[in-house]
Amino acid sequence: MLVSAEEMLKKARAGHYGVGQFNINNLEWTKAILLTAQENQSPAILGVSEGAGKYMTGFKTVSAMVSAMMDELNITVPIALHLDHGTYEGCYKCIEAGFTSIMFDGSSLPFEENLAKTKELVEECKKRGISIEAEVGGIGGEEDGVVSTGEVADPEECKQIADLGVDMLACGIGNIHGKYPANWAGLSFDTLEAIASKVGEELPLVLHGGTGIPAEQVQKAISMGVSKVNVNTECQLSFAEATRKYIEAGKDLEGKGYDPRKLLKPGFEAIKETVKEKMEMFGSINKA
């Protein structure tokens, strides 16, 4: 069922496991994630960046597709449809389009502006039963056009944002979007500990850039208050690798192997496998 992310993340925070946000880019991505969630009885969050929303012809199209697909596939586990790294304007578009959760990324704005706009959006979301994520500090790298050098979050600023009543908080702790460089220093657990102590034990924290972080670091972060882990790049890489192997093996030239339903199937199955692996890592299987 399509729900806000609030309850599933509160349960995850209390149960010391994580819920995966898996970004969607088209029908195959959406179907793969929904089926994997249902098969493993795991809650899940479908993330949609503004770029991906535009690619899929708009947020209304995405919302309609997800709702219809959940009905047709008889998806009964909790699923949230979430705007990822949303602008102020994008947040309102998704609210009107029927999204059940949004992220306002005001991390590149002066802090007082981030605070003011987050407060306004929290009030709007509370009226409508929509969950909201805010961000403090920058997540390094690039995510569908959103670029940051990666600033470690200030725990005091995190507390001010948390006190507005957000449902989840993304904070920069050395994490990076995309592939991690060989010289990456790892997550700053001292920063995470300081943030968690400031915002309290009940607020779910969010770890962006989940692709490439060693499992032991992800699980340690979850034990310290992270309840939502974002994954995008890894699904893209597994989809690309499976599709490449299919074409390089000449499968598209055998019979009707060029049929998109056959051509895209290896990538579809690869996404399912990747999502299941992450759900196992996060501990969300059988937590629906």
C-alpha cells in the first residue's frame, strides 16, 4: 500500500534496521523494486529525482504509474513514493501530484533560508499526511544534476532543523553520491554520534550515497540512528552490466531477442537481485 514514510521509518528506528530508498527511472525499475519488496515482505521507498521525474514526463505520470502498478501487482507491503533532493518548487509539484513523501534539499542555501523553507514545507506536509525529509550539510558528488563538494553537517544546525518537526533528516557525514574514490576516508561516525545525540533517539536519520559504502559501515550507521539508506548508482550499474552481457553474447540477435521485453529482462532481474541484497544488508526483510 502507498503510504507516507513516517511510520515505516519510526518502526525502523525503534527496531534498529534500515529501510532502503531505491530510485526509479522507468517502468522496469519500478516493477523490479515493488516485486522485490513484496516477495521479501520489506517496506521500501521509491525515490524520484527531479531529473528522473522529467524523464518520465512529469510527477503526475510517475504517481499514476506507481499507484496503478501497485494495484495490478497486488502490492500489500508499505511503499512510499518520495521526491529525492527536491527544490522548493519541485516539492510543491510532488505534493500536488500525489507523492506520499518529499525531500527538500536546502543544503546549498544559506542556513536561515533552508530553515525557513523547511519550516513552511513541514507545515504543508503535516496538513496532508505527507512525510518530509530535510538536509543539513552536503552529500558529496553528483546526483542527477545536484552537485555538492560534501560538507560535514553541523550538529547544532541539525537540531534546529529537527525541531521543526521533520520526519527524517539527511546529514552529511562523509558520504558521496555515485562511485566512491579509492582514497575515500569513510563515514565520520563521530559526526553521526554528535548529530544523533542532538536530534534525539526517535528521529530517523538518512544515509545518502549508499552505493559503495562497506556493509559494516552501513550497519554501524544503522545501529547509530540511520533508518533510511538511499541506493541508486548500484542499481544502474547492475542493470548496465547485465544488459551489456546480454548484447555482447549476441542474445539480441537470436530469434526475437531484440524484443524490449527480452532485451531489458536481464537488467530487470539484476535490479531485483541488487535490491534484495540491500534489504538483507539493511535488515528490512520480513519487517513489513
